[in-house]
Amino acid sequence: MAKLDIKELARRGREDPVWWVNEVVGNELWSKQKQIMESVRDNPRTAVRSCNGAGKSFVSANIVAQFLTNHPESIVITTAPTTRQVEEILWQEIARVHSKSRFPLGGRMLKTKWDFEAKWFALGLSTTDPNRFQGFHANDILVVVDEACGVESQIYEGVDSITTNEGAKILLIGNPTEPEGEFYKAFSSPLYNKIHISAFDTPNFTMELGREIPGLTTPRWVAERKMEWGEDSPAYIARVLGDFPDVSMASMIPLSWVMKATLLDVPPKNVPRTLGVDVARYGDDESVIVERDGSKVKGIFRFNKLDTEEVADEVITRFEEFYGCELVTVDAVGVGAGVADKLRHRGYPAISFESAERAYAPTRFNNKRTEIWYGLRERFRKSEIGIPNDDTLTDQLSNPRYSFDAGGRYCLETKDEMKRRGRPSPNIADAVAYAFAYDGKFHSYIMEDQNKKAVEKKDTVNYLLKRLMAEIKEEKNVWY
């Protein structure tokens, strides 16, 4: 390489990006990373859906460096859903490529910018304003959308506006956590070359590089996730298999499960009758009281424009008339705290439910509200709950969406988030969740393994997972 002049080096760097990364930067790529680099070279648009720990940011950083340094007067724009994802993940990787390259790559490296000249640079943008993408024009332009599933649709419009020329390239890369949106649509679009990475493709499973690679997903991590989440969970499907969960799984409780529950005649359970109370915190919302009789939603009572004293009076009336009622669970966020206090002061067994508090299983759920909704979800999944055939209740139960945070925990959509997308607050559904929140069944749903299936295939991967799962269980003495 030392005998090549700068023009020859740039030509070969453009034509053979994998060679450039290996020989100039000194980084080692594995097969899927090589495939992504070659796809960006050969295709205007590339979409990569990937498991966790596949080296997505690493390969993206190398692509940015290879494209920018080998295309004079080029522009590279990177974006991601949050400032942290831009600054602390991708651009730290870019800076590392720049600083540790075997040969100096040149230019001036800043926090989210790599400058060569006025019209030759790479820039990291975190924005919800598509107008910030205006004004970038070059014969050779590359846009990298990192964690592409979380980027809003209007940003994709901004990306499209600056990639209209023949030399433009787009790379979408990320975990496929949401079965909707522009990233999801890319995998059914003929415009994109599509690449899929499962955890089972990565080098620590295949050993294609002859050794374990630090920082990439490991068989032990996959075994732990299989035990914790179960193979049929959206988290496992997205973060281990690198696939989009089923479209119906966008809702915490799929509509089909809710509809089925309206037809079920579930047997009575030996559980005390309880009330769930959701207290209105907005002028147009309702306060709701739900009666739970064993595994059934028995009655629903809705009230408008009541103060806390009046809501407490209505709860007492329902408690006294609901023979055998032993417990009241009240949403104690905001004005609901006053209702719970008034009930206790009058001698009634009221529990204050704090939605944002730490979950009982904090490694699986971001807060208590998400946790009790998941418990409710499991009742519907197992056909262990009966509800009235009420259209409003059906809609409210099936509408709240969920996502996953960086730790793979379930996160239920908040009431405020629902209002921002034009959906009413699910007050009735929340009251149902509160009514079913406290009993032994709830804890069994939260703590039991969601996948008891035996590993049937005795191939190397499944045998390894089964052995690791047994070791983890013995080490931690867990409940799986």
C-alpha cells in the first residue's frame, strides 16, 4: 500500500471498502459487516435490521470514515432518535476510527462533526425538525440513520429531500422493535437492499473469526434472554432474532385477545372481590370504578367532574353494595392520592397505587404501571379473564402501545403519550388493571417463565443454550 499514490488509494478505497477498513484503518470486520459495507457501495439504499450486540455502530462508523475520506467534497449526515445516541454512541465510534487508524485520516474531528473543507464534511444531527436537513448538496452524499426504528417519519422526509442525486446513499440500521413506521416499511420496499442479522449469525456463535469478540452478543446473553423473556416475546424476537414482532404485538393487549375475553365464561376464583379506581386528572376525563369478582370484570361505573370528596363517596357506595368486597386499589398519582387518603381516614382498605414507582421485577419492567398491565396481558393471553362486551373498554384495553428501553424492559405508553397521538386516556382499562393488580396470580404472571418449551433440536446452538441456561439457573437459584 505504501507504493500507491493518493488518487490510487482513494480509487481502491471507493471500490473495495472492506480492504480499506482492513488495511488503512486496521479494523477487522465479520461477514455481515462486510456485507453491509459492500451494500452501501453497490446500492442507493440499504436497510439493516439487527439483533443487539452485532456491532452496528462499529460498522456504521467505518462506513462513515470510508465514504468521507475516499470521496473528495462529499457530505455525510448521520442522525438518530436522541442526542445521546448521536453523540455517545455513533460519533464516539467515528472518533475512535479517526484516532486509532493505522494511517492518518486527516481532517478536524469535533464532537459531532468531521471537517475537511467547507463543502467536505460529516455531521451528526439529532432533531425532530426536517428543515435542519435542508441545504446539504453534494455529488456524493451519504445519510446514516442509526437506531432507525425510533426516528420519526418527518425526518425521513428530510433525508429524502437531500438524497435526490445519483451519487446519494442511504443506510438505515437498527433493532426492529416497532412493527410500523418508515424503517419497518423499508423491508417491504423494492428500493432497499435488505440485510438481516440474528444473534445466531454473529461471530461469538459461528466462531468465524476463530475467537470470541469482546462487545458482541454472546451465547450466555442469549441464553439469559431466552430464559427471562421467552422465545415468543417481542423483546426476544426483536433483540435476539433481529426480526420485527408481529404487527398485533404493537399493542400491550392485542385486540383479538380482548374480543375473545368478551365471550368467555371464566369460572369463579377464590379471590376477594376488589375495586379498581382511576381518578380523573383532566377536565374532559372520567373517574372510573371497576368491580372485580374473581376472574371477571363485574361492573363499570363512570363519573364526570367530581371532586375528590365526591369520588371517595362513590367508591364507598360501591364498596358497601358490592357484597364481599375487601380491597380498593386507587390510582394515587395527582388528585387520586386525596381519594385514597379519604378512604383510609374513613376506615376503608385502600391501597395507593403509584404508577411510576419501581416495579417488583425491575429488570423486566420500567415501572409499576407497565408491570400490572403486563400481568393483565397475561390473563388475556391465557384466557383467564372475562369482561363485558363494552366497545369503549375493548378499545381502551387494546390501544395502549409498548416499547422497550435500552435494557430490554417493557415500557407501556403513558396517558400523556396517548393524548399526543390523539387517543383518549384509557381510564376504564387502567381501573381494570388496578382491580387485578394485587393477588397471587399477578405475582405468578410476573415471575414465571413465559416459555416452558423443551429444546427439541439437538444442534450445536440449542445444545449450548440449554447448557448455559442450566448453569445460570444453578448459579442464581432463580425461579425460571
